[in-house]
Amino acid sequence: MKKAAIIGCGSISHVHARALRNIDHAEIAAVCDTDISKGKSLSQQYTSGRAAIITDWQELCQSDVEVVHICTPHYLHAPMAVELLRHGKIVFMEKPCAISRAQFEQLKQADEMYPGKLGF
């Protein structure tokens, strides 16, 4: 069973949560949003409240979560993905993956260092 987390509990997170819920070997173990009420709502709706609710995405770097879905505002995608990849997480992110060439280059370097762990 792969433990998954979703960062960003806005409207697009529901698409990711439904997909994860329908994968037999995946479990939504954590949801993360700076607005705790959004995290609670997503956890309740898709995991009957079993998923951990956190407000600081960096906690996922040290957690036992294996897969992280990034559903945050675009400017956060690349920095979060790079850090999560450095901590050995599999990362699936919404598009666009970066908002600048510099961010894209950082993401590309991280993907080359940790091949096969990034999807978008």
C-alpha cells in the first residue's frame, strides 16, 4: 500500500483525492493546507477523517508518506517538488510545473538526480 498526501486542498485536490481513492494500492494518509478547515473537509470527505491534517507541507519530507500530489498555486509547484524529491518522495504535480525558466531548471536538475519520481 502506497501512502499518499495531497498538498493544497482547494478545488483541484478533489480530482486527485477521487483518483487516489479509486486506486486499490493507494491510501490518502495526509492532507495539507494552510487553511486547516480545508484540510479537515478533504480528509473527512475522502478518508472519513482518517488522513492526518497538517498545515506545514515540509512535515511531509520527514514523514512515511511515499507519494505527494501538489495541488497548490503555480508559483509553489517547483520549489515544493524539488524539496520533496530530495527527500525521496514520488511527486505528482499540477501544471504548469514551473513559472520561470529558473524554476524549470531547478526542477529538471532534481528530476535528473532522482529519475522516475516526478510526474505532471
